[in-house]
Amino acid sequence: MTNRLPEKNNSTIPPASTPTIATLGELAKLANYSLMDTLNCDPDATENGVDYAPRQVFSGHYVPVNPTPIKDPEYVAHSNTFFSELGLADTMAESADFISMFSGDISQVPEPMRKVGWATGYALSIYGVEYTHQCPFQTGNGYGDGRAISVLEAVINGQRWEMQLKGGGRTPYCRGADGRAVLRSSIREFLAQEHMHALGVSTSRSLSLYVSKTETVKRAWYSEGSRSENPDMMFSEAVAISTRVAPSFIRIGQLELFARRTREDGQYYEQLDDQLHAMQELEKMVLHLIDREYAEVVDSQLSMPEKVLLLAREFRERLTSLIANWIRVGFCQGNFNSDNCAAGGFTLDYGPFGFCDVFNPYYQPWTGGGNHYSFMNQPKAAQSNFEMFCSALRPLLASDQSYLLALDEIQREFSTIMHSKMQAMWAAKLGLSTLNTASHKALLNELHMLMMQTPVDYTIFFRELSSIPKDIRPLKKSFYNTASNASESDTQQTDTRWVEWFVKWKTLLNSDCDANAIAPRTLEQVSSQMRLVNPKYILREWLVKPAYQQATVGDYALIRELQEVMNQPYAEQSQQVEDKYYRLKPLEFFKVGGISHLSCSS
């Protein structure tokens, strides 16, 4: 069975005519807890899952821990699309037992569901540099799921899914925090995951979202209209729990954690038996990753070193494809550390993410992210994460130099493959079959320069280009008139440069369509293909903010409207939708905290 999330999803999946799962009891029959049944439990853990104080976790792959239910939960939203894919009846989302479970109370779940959840530990690397000092114990043994608690694994229609509560309360990894998520950030993540899936980008999914009618926590955030870089006020916000779903939530950081423990440097273990135990835990973790995410491509009959090399190649393929798709749709993860990088090769952890309005290679939504995690630096960040992934695998190959050399070669090839994926992505956005020639590359470089200098809305520009217009007038819908003092001659000069670029592009496009082929593409076919890779609608932050503001007073209508629009990002929707959602970012929102930039507060 496949556990890989799809990279392409350009068509709308029709709803199931008859749901196959109508009650929580029917869902319970599909429970299958592979992680807890096959991996090692922390030997210091409690049996009842009451384990909320920060502490070091020295061993084991997971800690049993019960989520902390939110008080007086209220239904906000669920993903109709994902429910349909799973065969769940929509009515389940508002049923009492479903709300209870997915708002944190698993004490009464039907058998064979279990009345205890689990959290996992991992290591932290930032751009290829190992960190431990942010851990309260200065060892790295305190990093892990601080407020994300998995409550179910189930095999549904031959596909294994893990369901995890975001904001489910404290765990041993909470490092003193409250383990909660607020409604504002939960809405952002809930909408973003399903939007990314609809965009054809591999991602974790959203199941449900519930908010407490009475429980609040204080968070630092931006006052209305604030242009402060960091939050300037403390707000009392309603707590919420969203359920995110994926084949697994294994991160590169988890592999790193066990790999670090195999070292003979005394940092973690002083006894040889402990190091051997760490090696066994690393091997079990890697085999579990293969079983959960790569079973279709890694033959179980292969030797361990052969499995490791095949795993590295396949993950490299998925990761490079993922990053190219991020750039394609204008997505910036913002904080792409190794602990935020899913080992299954899909998008994980929607914290300080954003979709760029104005094209800017250094677009960074998170105030703490820096240029190294900015929009066009994401391929480099991914390469750093891949290097840490390979480093974590090396102890399993240490007995045979030839396998280590083969892994080194896989690692060295990353940048070449990443570049190839990026070139293919840009070619698709431009409607060209290739960007291999000097003229093609010059065209792309000139375009990037013009888009920065004008400046240009990334999404609207490529969508308008997809119609293959006769001249540049439709493209001007994407131009931001930020330079109000520009002279007429400057404007004419800019227009001239755009016209020159446009003529070059049309020439290459026509040449491409007339290339020697059995069935050369027509311009109409090219236009249709371009519209499948250049979305019309993206989840812009200034569109999301009113939704979570209205939600604070119990009005969830705008959330559901955004669901409807953003789950069809390539479709030509109604004129009313176009007028509201297909437009430039209003100038008054530029440099406003919580819209143009945000902290990691959630």
C-alpha cells in the first residue's frame, strides 16, 4: 500500500455518494497502532499517560501521554474534501463522541481505540548546524512534540493515517509552555493544509477544528494596524485544537536524535551497551519510516544497507519535488529546520508560513527566520536538511565503506537534481518545454529582475500570463503602483522593457510549439497546461485575518467561504469570488504586523 501523499491534485475529488464510516465506533474498528506496537516506549514513562512536566527523555521512540481536553468545545469546521476521501460521514464532525475525542478527551473512546496518546522526541538542526542549547537541559533530550499529541493510527481504504491533535496540551517536551494553540493560528493551519493539497503540493491534511467556549490563554500578538516587527501587546485568546493527519509524523530530527546517540563522544552515553542500544533504536526507527512511508519503493527483502541507500534516493526525489512545488505556488515555510522537515517528503508544521503577494526572492513571513529561510533560499535549506538526513543514516552503513561512498554520492547529487526540478518548474510556469538553452535562461533571469523592479504580484502575473495575451496589458493587472512619484519617462521605460521581454517570450513559445514533434502543442493547449500549474487563488494572509477575527465572536462563515474558494485554486470561479479574492494586496496592508510579517506566536 502507498503512504505517500500526492504531489498533484489539480482536479476536485467528487464527494463519496455513500460514506462507509458513519460513527466513531465504525472508525474505531480500523484502528491499528503500528508506532506503539513496533517501536520502543520511553522506559521512564508513566503507564497512564499523565506525564506533563518538562523532563529529559533519554531513550525510547515515544512517550505515552494523554491529551488535555479543551473546556466546552465547539465545532468550527471540518474538511469536507478529506472526510469524503476517507469515507467519513460529514455528520460525524458534529457528533458528541467525535467532538469529544478530537477536542482532547480520549477517555471514553470505543475499543479497540486506545485511551492513551503519544508524543515523540527529536533533535534540532538549523541549516546543518546541530543545536542543543535551546533545550532547557542543554542536552537536546528535551526537544520534541511539546503540544502535538497523536491519538489514533488507522488503516482506511488500504492507507495508513496518523491523527494528531495540535494544541492538545502539555507533554514532557513542552519545555515549560502551556501546550495550547489558539484559534487564530489553528484557523491558519487548518485552511492552509487543505489549500496546499488542492494546489497539488504534498502536505499533511486537516481533519477537524474545535474551539473552547470558555478556556483562554495569553499570547503576544500585534495590535490593530501595528507596524512593529515583533508583537506589541498581550492578548487573551480562545484555545483550539485542530487535528492534522498524515501517513506518519516522522521528522528528520527524529532520525538525528537516535543517530547522535550512537556516537562514541560521550555526549549521550558513556557505556558501550548504551551505544549499542542507541544503534538498535536508530535502525528500528529507519525501518519503521520505510514501512510507513516507503514500503512501495523499498523492497523488504533487501539488506539493511541497500534499504538505506534506496530510502535516501527516494527521499531526495520527494524533497526536491516538494521544494519546487513550494516555489511554484509562492509558498514560504519560514522555519525549515530539520525538526520541521517530514521524513516522508511532504509539507509539515504550518507555523510562520506565508504565500508571497509581491514577488521577492527574500520574502520571509517570519520575523525570526532571516534570509536563510526566505522564499528562494528554500532549495538551499532543503539541501541542509537532506545532509542531516544522510548524516543520520551513516551509522547504519559504517561497517562497509562502499555503502558510505554511495551515500556520499547521493548527497552530492542533491543540488544538481534540485536545480533540474527548479528549471522544469519554471519552464512549466512559462509554458515552455525546457529552460536548457542560454536564451531560455536569460529570459527567466530577466523576468525575475523585472518582477522585482516593477514590482509584481507573483500569483496574478503568472495566471494572467497563462492566457497567453496578445500584449502586456493583462499582465499589468499584477503590477503594484508603489512608486507614486515615478516620472512618466520611467514608466514608459519600464513598459518598454516589459514589451521587449514579452516579445522574447512569445517568440520562444511559438518556436516551442513549432518544434519537431509528432504532435506539437497548440497555444490553446499550452494555455490550458499553464493554468494547471499557475493557480488563480492563494491563501493570502490579509484574506485570512478577517476570518479569524470574525471567528473570535463565533462567526465562522468566512472560514467556510475560504474553504470553498481555496479548495478550487485553479478554477475559474464566479465574478463575485474573483472580485473579492483575485486582486492585489491593498497598499495599506504593507508592513503591517500579522499580515506582512508575523512572529512564531501561536
